[in-house]
Amino acid sequence: MSIAAKDLPTLLALLEQHPEWREALRVLLLSEDLLRMPQEFEAFRAEVYRRLAELADALARSIEMQIRLAEAQARTEERVARLEEAVARLAEAQARTEERLTRLEMRVARMEERIMRRLNAFGARWGLRSERAWREGMRVVLETVGFDVERWVAFDAQGEVFDYPSNVELDVVIRDGQTLIVELRTSVSRDALPTLERKVKFYERQTGRKVHRRILVTPWYEPGVDEMARRLGWEIYGEPEEIEAEQ
């Protein structure tokens, strides 16, 4: 039995009336491969969805792992930063300790130097060492602390200072337009102060300069000398470093 083109509408109408014929017609018209395609496509789609789900899960785990690694890295960096800060504080403390130790060593050295100078002064006082050598050493110390000492010598023909003609010697410092007399002695007695004052007056008459400060450097003096020196306008210091810059 053949079906012409003109019979196609009739066939379609019959298929509409009998839906059960459609499956039989589809099996008749399609090959087995084409018939299996819907099931295979569903299976393929299910497999794709399954793999996508696995990939999504793996990606989620990877992201979670990266987050944990980032947090761990942040904690590590924080610990390293704290450690670096602690090391920096230790280094600063070490530097301060070394600086304090250096200052302490310098103070000990200065103290030892002062003790030696005083021992030398007492040695000169008791004839164990030349007082002139001690005075020369003190002049060097004065220069190191900023006092440029000039040795002034003049002949006192009238005996104004010692009651007989003699040379008068003074250590003079000209500083900022002011004249300072610096007397260096290993010891000072009460009888020596009037002589020192006469030397200053003689210097002022001879030079025409006004003496602004009278400075006496000595490691030892008799009781009462300090009070008498203040009345005469003299400043007493045990060491050259103790001299104040201004009066």
C-alpha cells in the first residue's frame, strides 16, 4: 500500500486521533541509535551535572584551603612582625646600655684622672714631685676645658707684692672680652690669699685691665680659706673641670 502526498493530511489526522500510533510510527521511522539518543543524552547530562558538582565541591575545598593558608600566612607575618619589633626593642636597649656603659667608663676615667692629679698635688706639696710640673699639667687640663691660659710675668721693682723686688707671675685667661686670673696651687694657706690679691692688683696697674674673675684651683686648703677667699672675690675649685663658664 502506497501513500501519496495528498494522503498526508489524512495520516496526520489519524495520528491525532490515535496517539498510540505515534510510538509505533517513530520506531518504524527511526533507527535504534536515534531511539537511544534521548536516554543517552539524559545519562550524559546527568554525568555532566555530577562532574560539575564534583568540580564545584573541589573548587570550594580549594578556596577554603586558600583561605586557611592566607589566614595562616597572616598569623605568621603578624608573629614575624612582633618578633622583629621585639628584636628592635632589644637592639635599642642594647644601644642604650652600651651608651650608658661608655659614659660610665668615661666618668671612671675622669675620676681616675682627677684622683691622680690630686695625688700628684699632694706629692708636690710634700716634696715628692715638682709643683711646677703639676701646675703645667693643670694648664693643659684648663686648655682642654676651653681656657686658653697665657703666662704673664712682670718685674715688681718696688716690692709691692712680696715686699721686695721680684718677678710676679700670673696665669691669665682672656675670654669673651673678660680677664680671668687663674691661680693653680697644690695647697693654699690663709697667709697666701693676701699675696694673691696683691698680685691681681699689681697686674691691673701694670696692664690697665680690669680683672673680672679671680679663680683659684687647688685640691687642698686650710680651714677658713674658702670664707676668706669669698670675701676677697676669689672662686675656689678643686678641679679645672669644675670652673663655671659664667659667674
